[in-house]
Amino acid sequence: MFKRILFILFFPALIIAQNETQNEAEAFLDELFAVDSLEVIAFINDLKKQDYLYTTLIYNNKTLFSGRDFGVDQYSTFPSISYINSSNFFLNAGTGYYSGVTPHWDFVSLSGGYTTYLTKKKTLSATGIYSYSFYSDDTANLNKHRISGSIGLCLGGFRNSISSGYLFGGIATFYMSNNSYYNIDLLKSEKLTISTQPRLGLFWGSQTVTELIRTGVFNFTTISTDVFQQLNTEFSIPVEFSFGDWDIEVDYTFSFPNALPNEESLDQTGYFSVSLGYLIGL
């Protein structure tokens, strides 16, 4: 049975299109996302040597940005289609719908990449990806380009992915993430596989923090400082149902954001998501 692809690797944090929620945190939210290309590797490893199309639809009942909840009650949906060839090259096109913004369809992103194994037993692998995004918002300084890579380790049911990426074309930024998984089969038969794959994710980013400093009784000045720090910790508990060419996953994610120097303490929060995938052999 195949594992679902989180091919929305290129999800930007689209707070830049939501003027009603912009605040001091906007600097680190612009186009910050986690790369989890180990999911691509796990998927490729389960396939036969032929070409495939994979369509997926993901629904989130709440939209967070770097783990932060800005009080905007909105859901989000991400449809995409991916092409994977027998040599481990892949292409993807996807878009994002946000119920609380106008226009609702906020971006279209195209990406391509390649996965290679670094060991004969396929326990260690490397993936490189390039993405280009088109935004419905014409705000300046948006990073339309992304170059990213990851190293994946797979030992039995345990998997770990260390990823990093560079976004440019606007105000350039750098990020890193580490995702650890452990697969547990709950039911395995010829027609149906049910499994869970708890995940622990850690995310870091380079940000410019701007603070207002009093220099006199009536005088103020702004000081900008570049920082690189952990922004969020996530723990998710998914349940996946795979049958035939279909794949359904139900997931709940707990988010523990880490405050920047100019932020107040942040509350932990969570969201519920459902994904539906369909595999087409070519």
C-alpha cells in the first residue's frame, strides 16, 4: 500500500494576503512553510518502476501560520496533482483555497524535484526541489522562488527527515525543519490497510524582528534585528486507510508555537485535517 504524499511542500504561509490579520508577526509568516520531502521518498519506494499520476485533496478545519492562531475563523483546502516517473523525478501543480480571504484562491504553485538513494539498502536518501508560486495578491516583496533539499533516514518503521530551504525573489529568508515518524500497522489485509504514523515536527526560520524603542520623552526609533530561531513544534496523530488506489487520512495536529523576541507568550492550539488521494498508473 502506498503512503500519501504531502506534496503541498510549497505551501506558503499566506498571511500576506490577509490584511485584517497582519501584525508584528507578519515578518516571519511571509511564505514560511515546512518541507517534508521524505514523504515523497516513502511514496516512491512503495511504487513499481513505472510512471504515475497522484491527485490529492487536503482539508484543514483551522488555518495556522507558523503555529500561530490570529483569531480568524477560516478553513483551508489544498488540491494538487503530481507526476512521478520511474526514475524518481516528480512534478507537481497545486493551489490553495482560504475561506477567510478575498480572493479565496490565493496562490498557484509549480514544483519539480528528484530523489536519489545514498545507500544500497535505501535507508538514506536525498531530495532536491525547486518551486515557483503565483499569488493572487500583488503585494511587493513576495518570495516567488524556493530551493529546498532534505536528507531522509528510514529504518524499519522509523523515519526521519531533515530539510532546509531558501526563499527568494522578495525579502529572502531561510528555514529548516526536522520531522520524525514511526509507522504502526493497525490492520493489514489484501484489500485494506489501516495504519497510524505519529509525527513530531520542529521548525526554525530566519526572521527580521522590528522593535519600537523610546529614545526620549516624545521620541521613538525602530531597531531591526535578524534572528534565526525555533518557531514552532508540532505533534500529529494520523490514521490512514489505504485500499486499492485510494488513500484516506484523518489527522489531528497539536501546535506549540515559540514566541519571537517582540511577541507575547503564545497559546498552544490544534487543528483537524482530512486528506483524500488517488493513484493513477500510466
